[in-house]
Amino acid sequence: MINRSLVSISDFSKEEILKILDVAADFEANPNQKLLDGKVIASLFFEPSTRTRLSFETAIQRLGGRIIGFSDSSSSSASKGETLKDTIRMVSNYSDLIVMRHPLEGAARYASEESKVPLINAGDGANQHPTQTLLDLYSIYKTQGTLDNLNIFMVGDLKYGRTVHSLLIAMSHFNPTFNFISPESLKMPNEYKLFLDSKGIKYYEHLEFTDIVEAADILYMTRVQRERFSDHLEYEKVKNVHVLRNDMLANTKNNLRILHPLPRVNEIHTDVDDNPKAYYFQQAANGVFARMAIIATILGVKK
Amino acid sequence: MNKELKVNAIKDGTVIDHIAAHNLFKVISILGLDKISNPVTFGNNLESHKYGTKAIIKITDLFFQDDEINKISLVAPNAVLNIIRDYNVVEKKRVDIPDVVMGIVKCFNPKCITNNESVVTRFNLIDKENVALKCHYCEKITDEKQLYVF
């Protein structure tokens, strides 16, 4: 993994994923390890993303590294019309590692090919966001004690939601059972179902959010994104179809944890927040440890 | 019926037959035949028993490597190459879609980096029969219906 870019979760093997999770646990136990002394990390956010950027920058600070960069493209040369290629060539002369978020799909793969230093994709449009997937995996691993043989429910926008797609691919190493709950118009795309078929992984599709969740180990909720709909009426029709309320959790398993990549709108009622099974805020906190592990591993400073 | 083509036979070179008539000029452009100095003859909208109409190209003293000629497979999947030596067909070859398609096809995704910055497109062939190409960059799949060749 040393000196390799992380563009897509499928760039990492099962063993590499497990190694990152072990390192993340080590950083959680001991968060201030000054392993990046003398390293400069470029944080290039061509579109704003407060949570992801602050999580990365916290991870870098805790590791004792220095940060250069910008938090949206209006404060970079991109606003003067500089190409991504030129920006990356320039920045890779200054830094030891690049963290990049970009609104265009495929921008991360392209930038990683133009960069002299490794690049971590912090989200390229609706395409990939592998560090989110690793923090999701870390959250599952931490709360369940294993990644193997879990019953994972995914709820909400399964059509456009990149987090569920990447999580599905990453979890496919660990013999899961999937249950997909979504409105008809937001069902899991065929290509992912074919992928699961090819791996012999069981999955079930449901339109209704009912007591079937009592079988779940992980309930992964997602937001229905307004910006994905060209038809406002269609958005209004589906936005409140699957809302999780506290009373629905009464008979669920003790080990169940509720995950959500955030931001939440109203798909999880606030009365769930104080239920010990609600895990989405800790999940976000885990993002710092997962990102510390990714950065330290790629830079080869953590054995 | 007079089946004879109104173009001369060539002594040595390549004859590309069974090109769909509407894609003749794409084939010429992909192979760069508009930029070479060899004699090139082509016929378009010729009668074809199999496909209705077809196009044919004859190039004197030019022989293609397989990876060069396979570039036309996306626009002329039924093309047949006749290798001519001393007026005789010494070999017939069919085209084959390559596993990696570089710089010929446009990604259908308007938000793909390749449609917004000058990047050479690159696809991995994931389905030969129905022509499905996965973009190396945005990872979206361009299929036959969305296929646009530069």
C-alpha cells in the first residue's frame, strides 16, 4: 500500500482493508502519534465539504503533519481556468501526499495518474469516496467485533447513493447477507445485483420498512438527495417513504447499530438519537482514525 | 446483375470489406487514412447481401497490426480484412474488440473528467457481445446505444 494512491475501494484487497482497520484501532487507542513530522500534505477541495475536510485535516494535525491547500475552488487557480492536470503537477512538486475532492467523476483517477506523489480520493462527484467506506467498515468492525457473516440492511436511496455501492463492494469480501429497502424508483442498480450474484452473496429487496429489520446487525440509512431529482414532485413522493423511528427498534437485536454517512435530513427521526443503537455520530468520529490509518499507511510511517 | 466493383484491384495491400455504409468515414478517420500518402480507394453504399449496403476500402502497400485494425471494431464489427499479395488474397482476418479501448470512444457521462478536460479516454471491455465499456476514470458503463466514436 506504501506510495499507492487510494482512488476507489476496489484498489485495496481484503487483507489491505483489514490492515487499515487494525491501524485505525491503534490510532484510536493512542490518537496523538507524531509520525508525519516534516511531511507536507496538500488538501485540495475543489468543492466544499466541511465534514470530510475537517476530518482529514484533524487526522493530519494529530499525526503532526503540515497542511497546504484550499477549501473550495474559488480560492484556487481553477477559478482562473487552470486545468486539473496543471494544478496537480504543481502541487505534487510541493507535497508528500495529496488529498483531493473534486466535483467531476473520474477526476481522482486522472489526478492520481498525473501526480508524482500518492493521492487520496476524498470524493469525485457521484463516483467514489473510499475513505468514507473505510470509516464505515471500521465502524462495523468496532461495533460487531467482526466483518464476517453479518446481515446488513441498506435503506433509502440505493440507486444514486455512492456510499452504499462502495460499502457493498467492500463488504463482499466478508460473506454478508444484504437486505435492500427503497422506493421502487431508487432501487439498487442491476450492475450491483449482478456483482453480488457473481460472488454468490444473498440479497433481498423490499419496498416496505417493516419488522424485517429485527434480523439486522447493521442498519445503514441514507438520505434521499434532492439534487438527484429533475422532477420535484417525484422527490416529494419518495423523500419521506422510509423514516426510522425509535419505536421501530423495540424488537431489534442487541448488537444492531444504526449507521448513516450524514448529513441526515429526516430519514432518521431525532427520537432515535439517544437510543444506544444509534451510532452515526460516533461513526463520523471514527472517520478521523480511519483517515489517520490511511495516510500513515500510504506514507509508510506506520508498520 | 453486375456485381463487379467500380474500383481497381490492388497488387499489394489491404482491402477492408463489410463496413457498414454509414460508418465509412469514421473508419477512415480512426485508421488515419486521410493523413497517409499511399493510394486509397473506397466505395460507399455498395450492395451487400448480408447488410443491405456496405462500404469497402482498398489501401495499396499498407498492412495493419492487429491492435491497429481492432480500433475499428466498435464502428465496423463485421469488417473483414483481406491481405493482398501479388493480386491474391493471402489472408482473411476479422476484427476483434480490444480489452482496453483507448482514445476512440467518448464517455457518455457528461460529468466525467474526460468530457471536461483534455484527457485521452480509456475503457475496459466488460461485455463483448453487447458492447459494454467501463470508463477507466468515472467507472460508468457506456453501452452500444450510447456509443459515440470520436
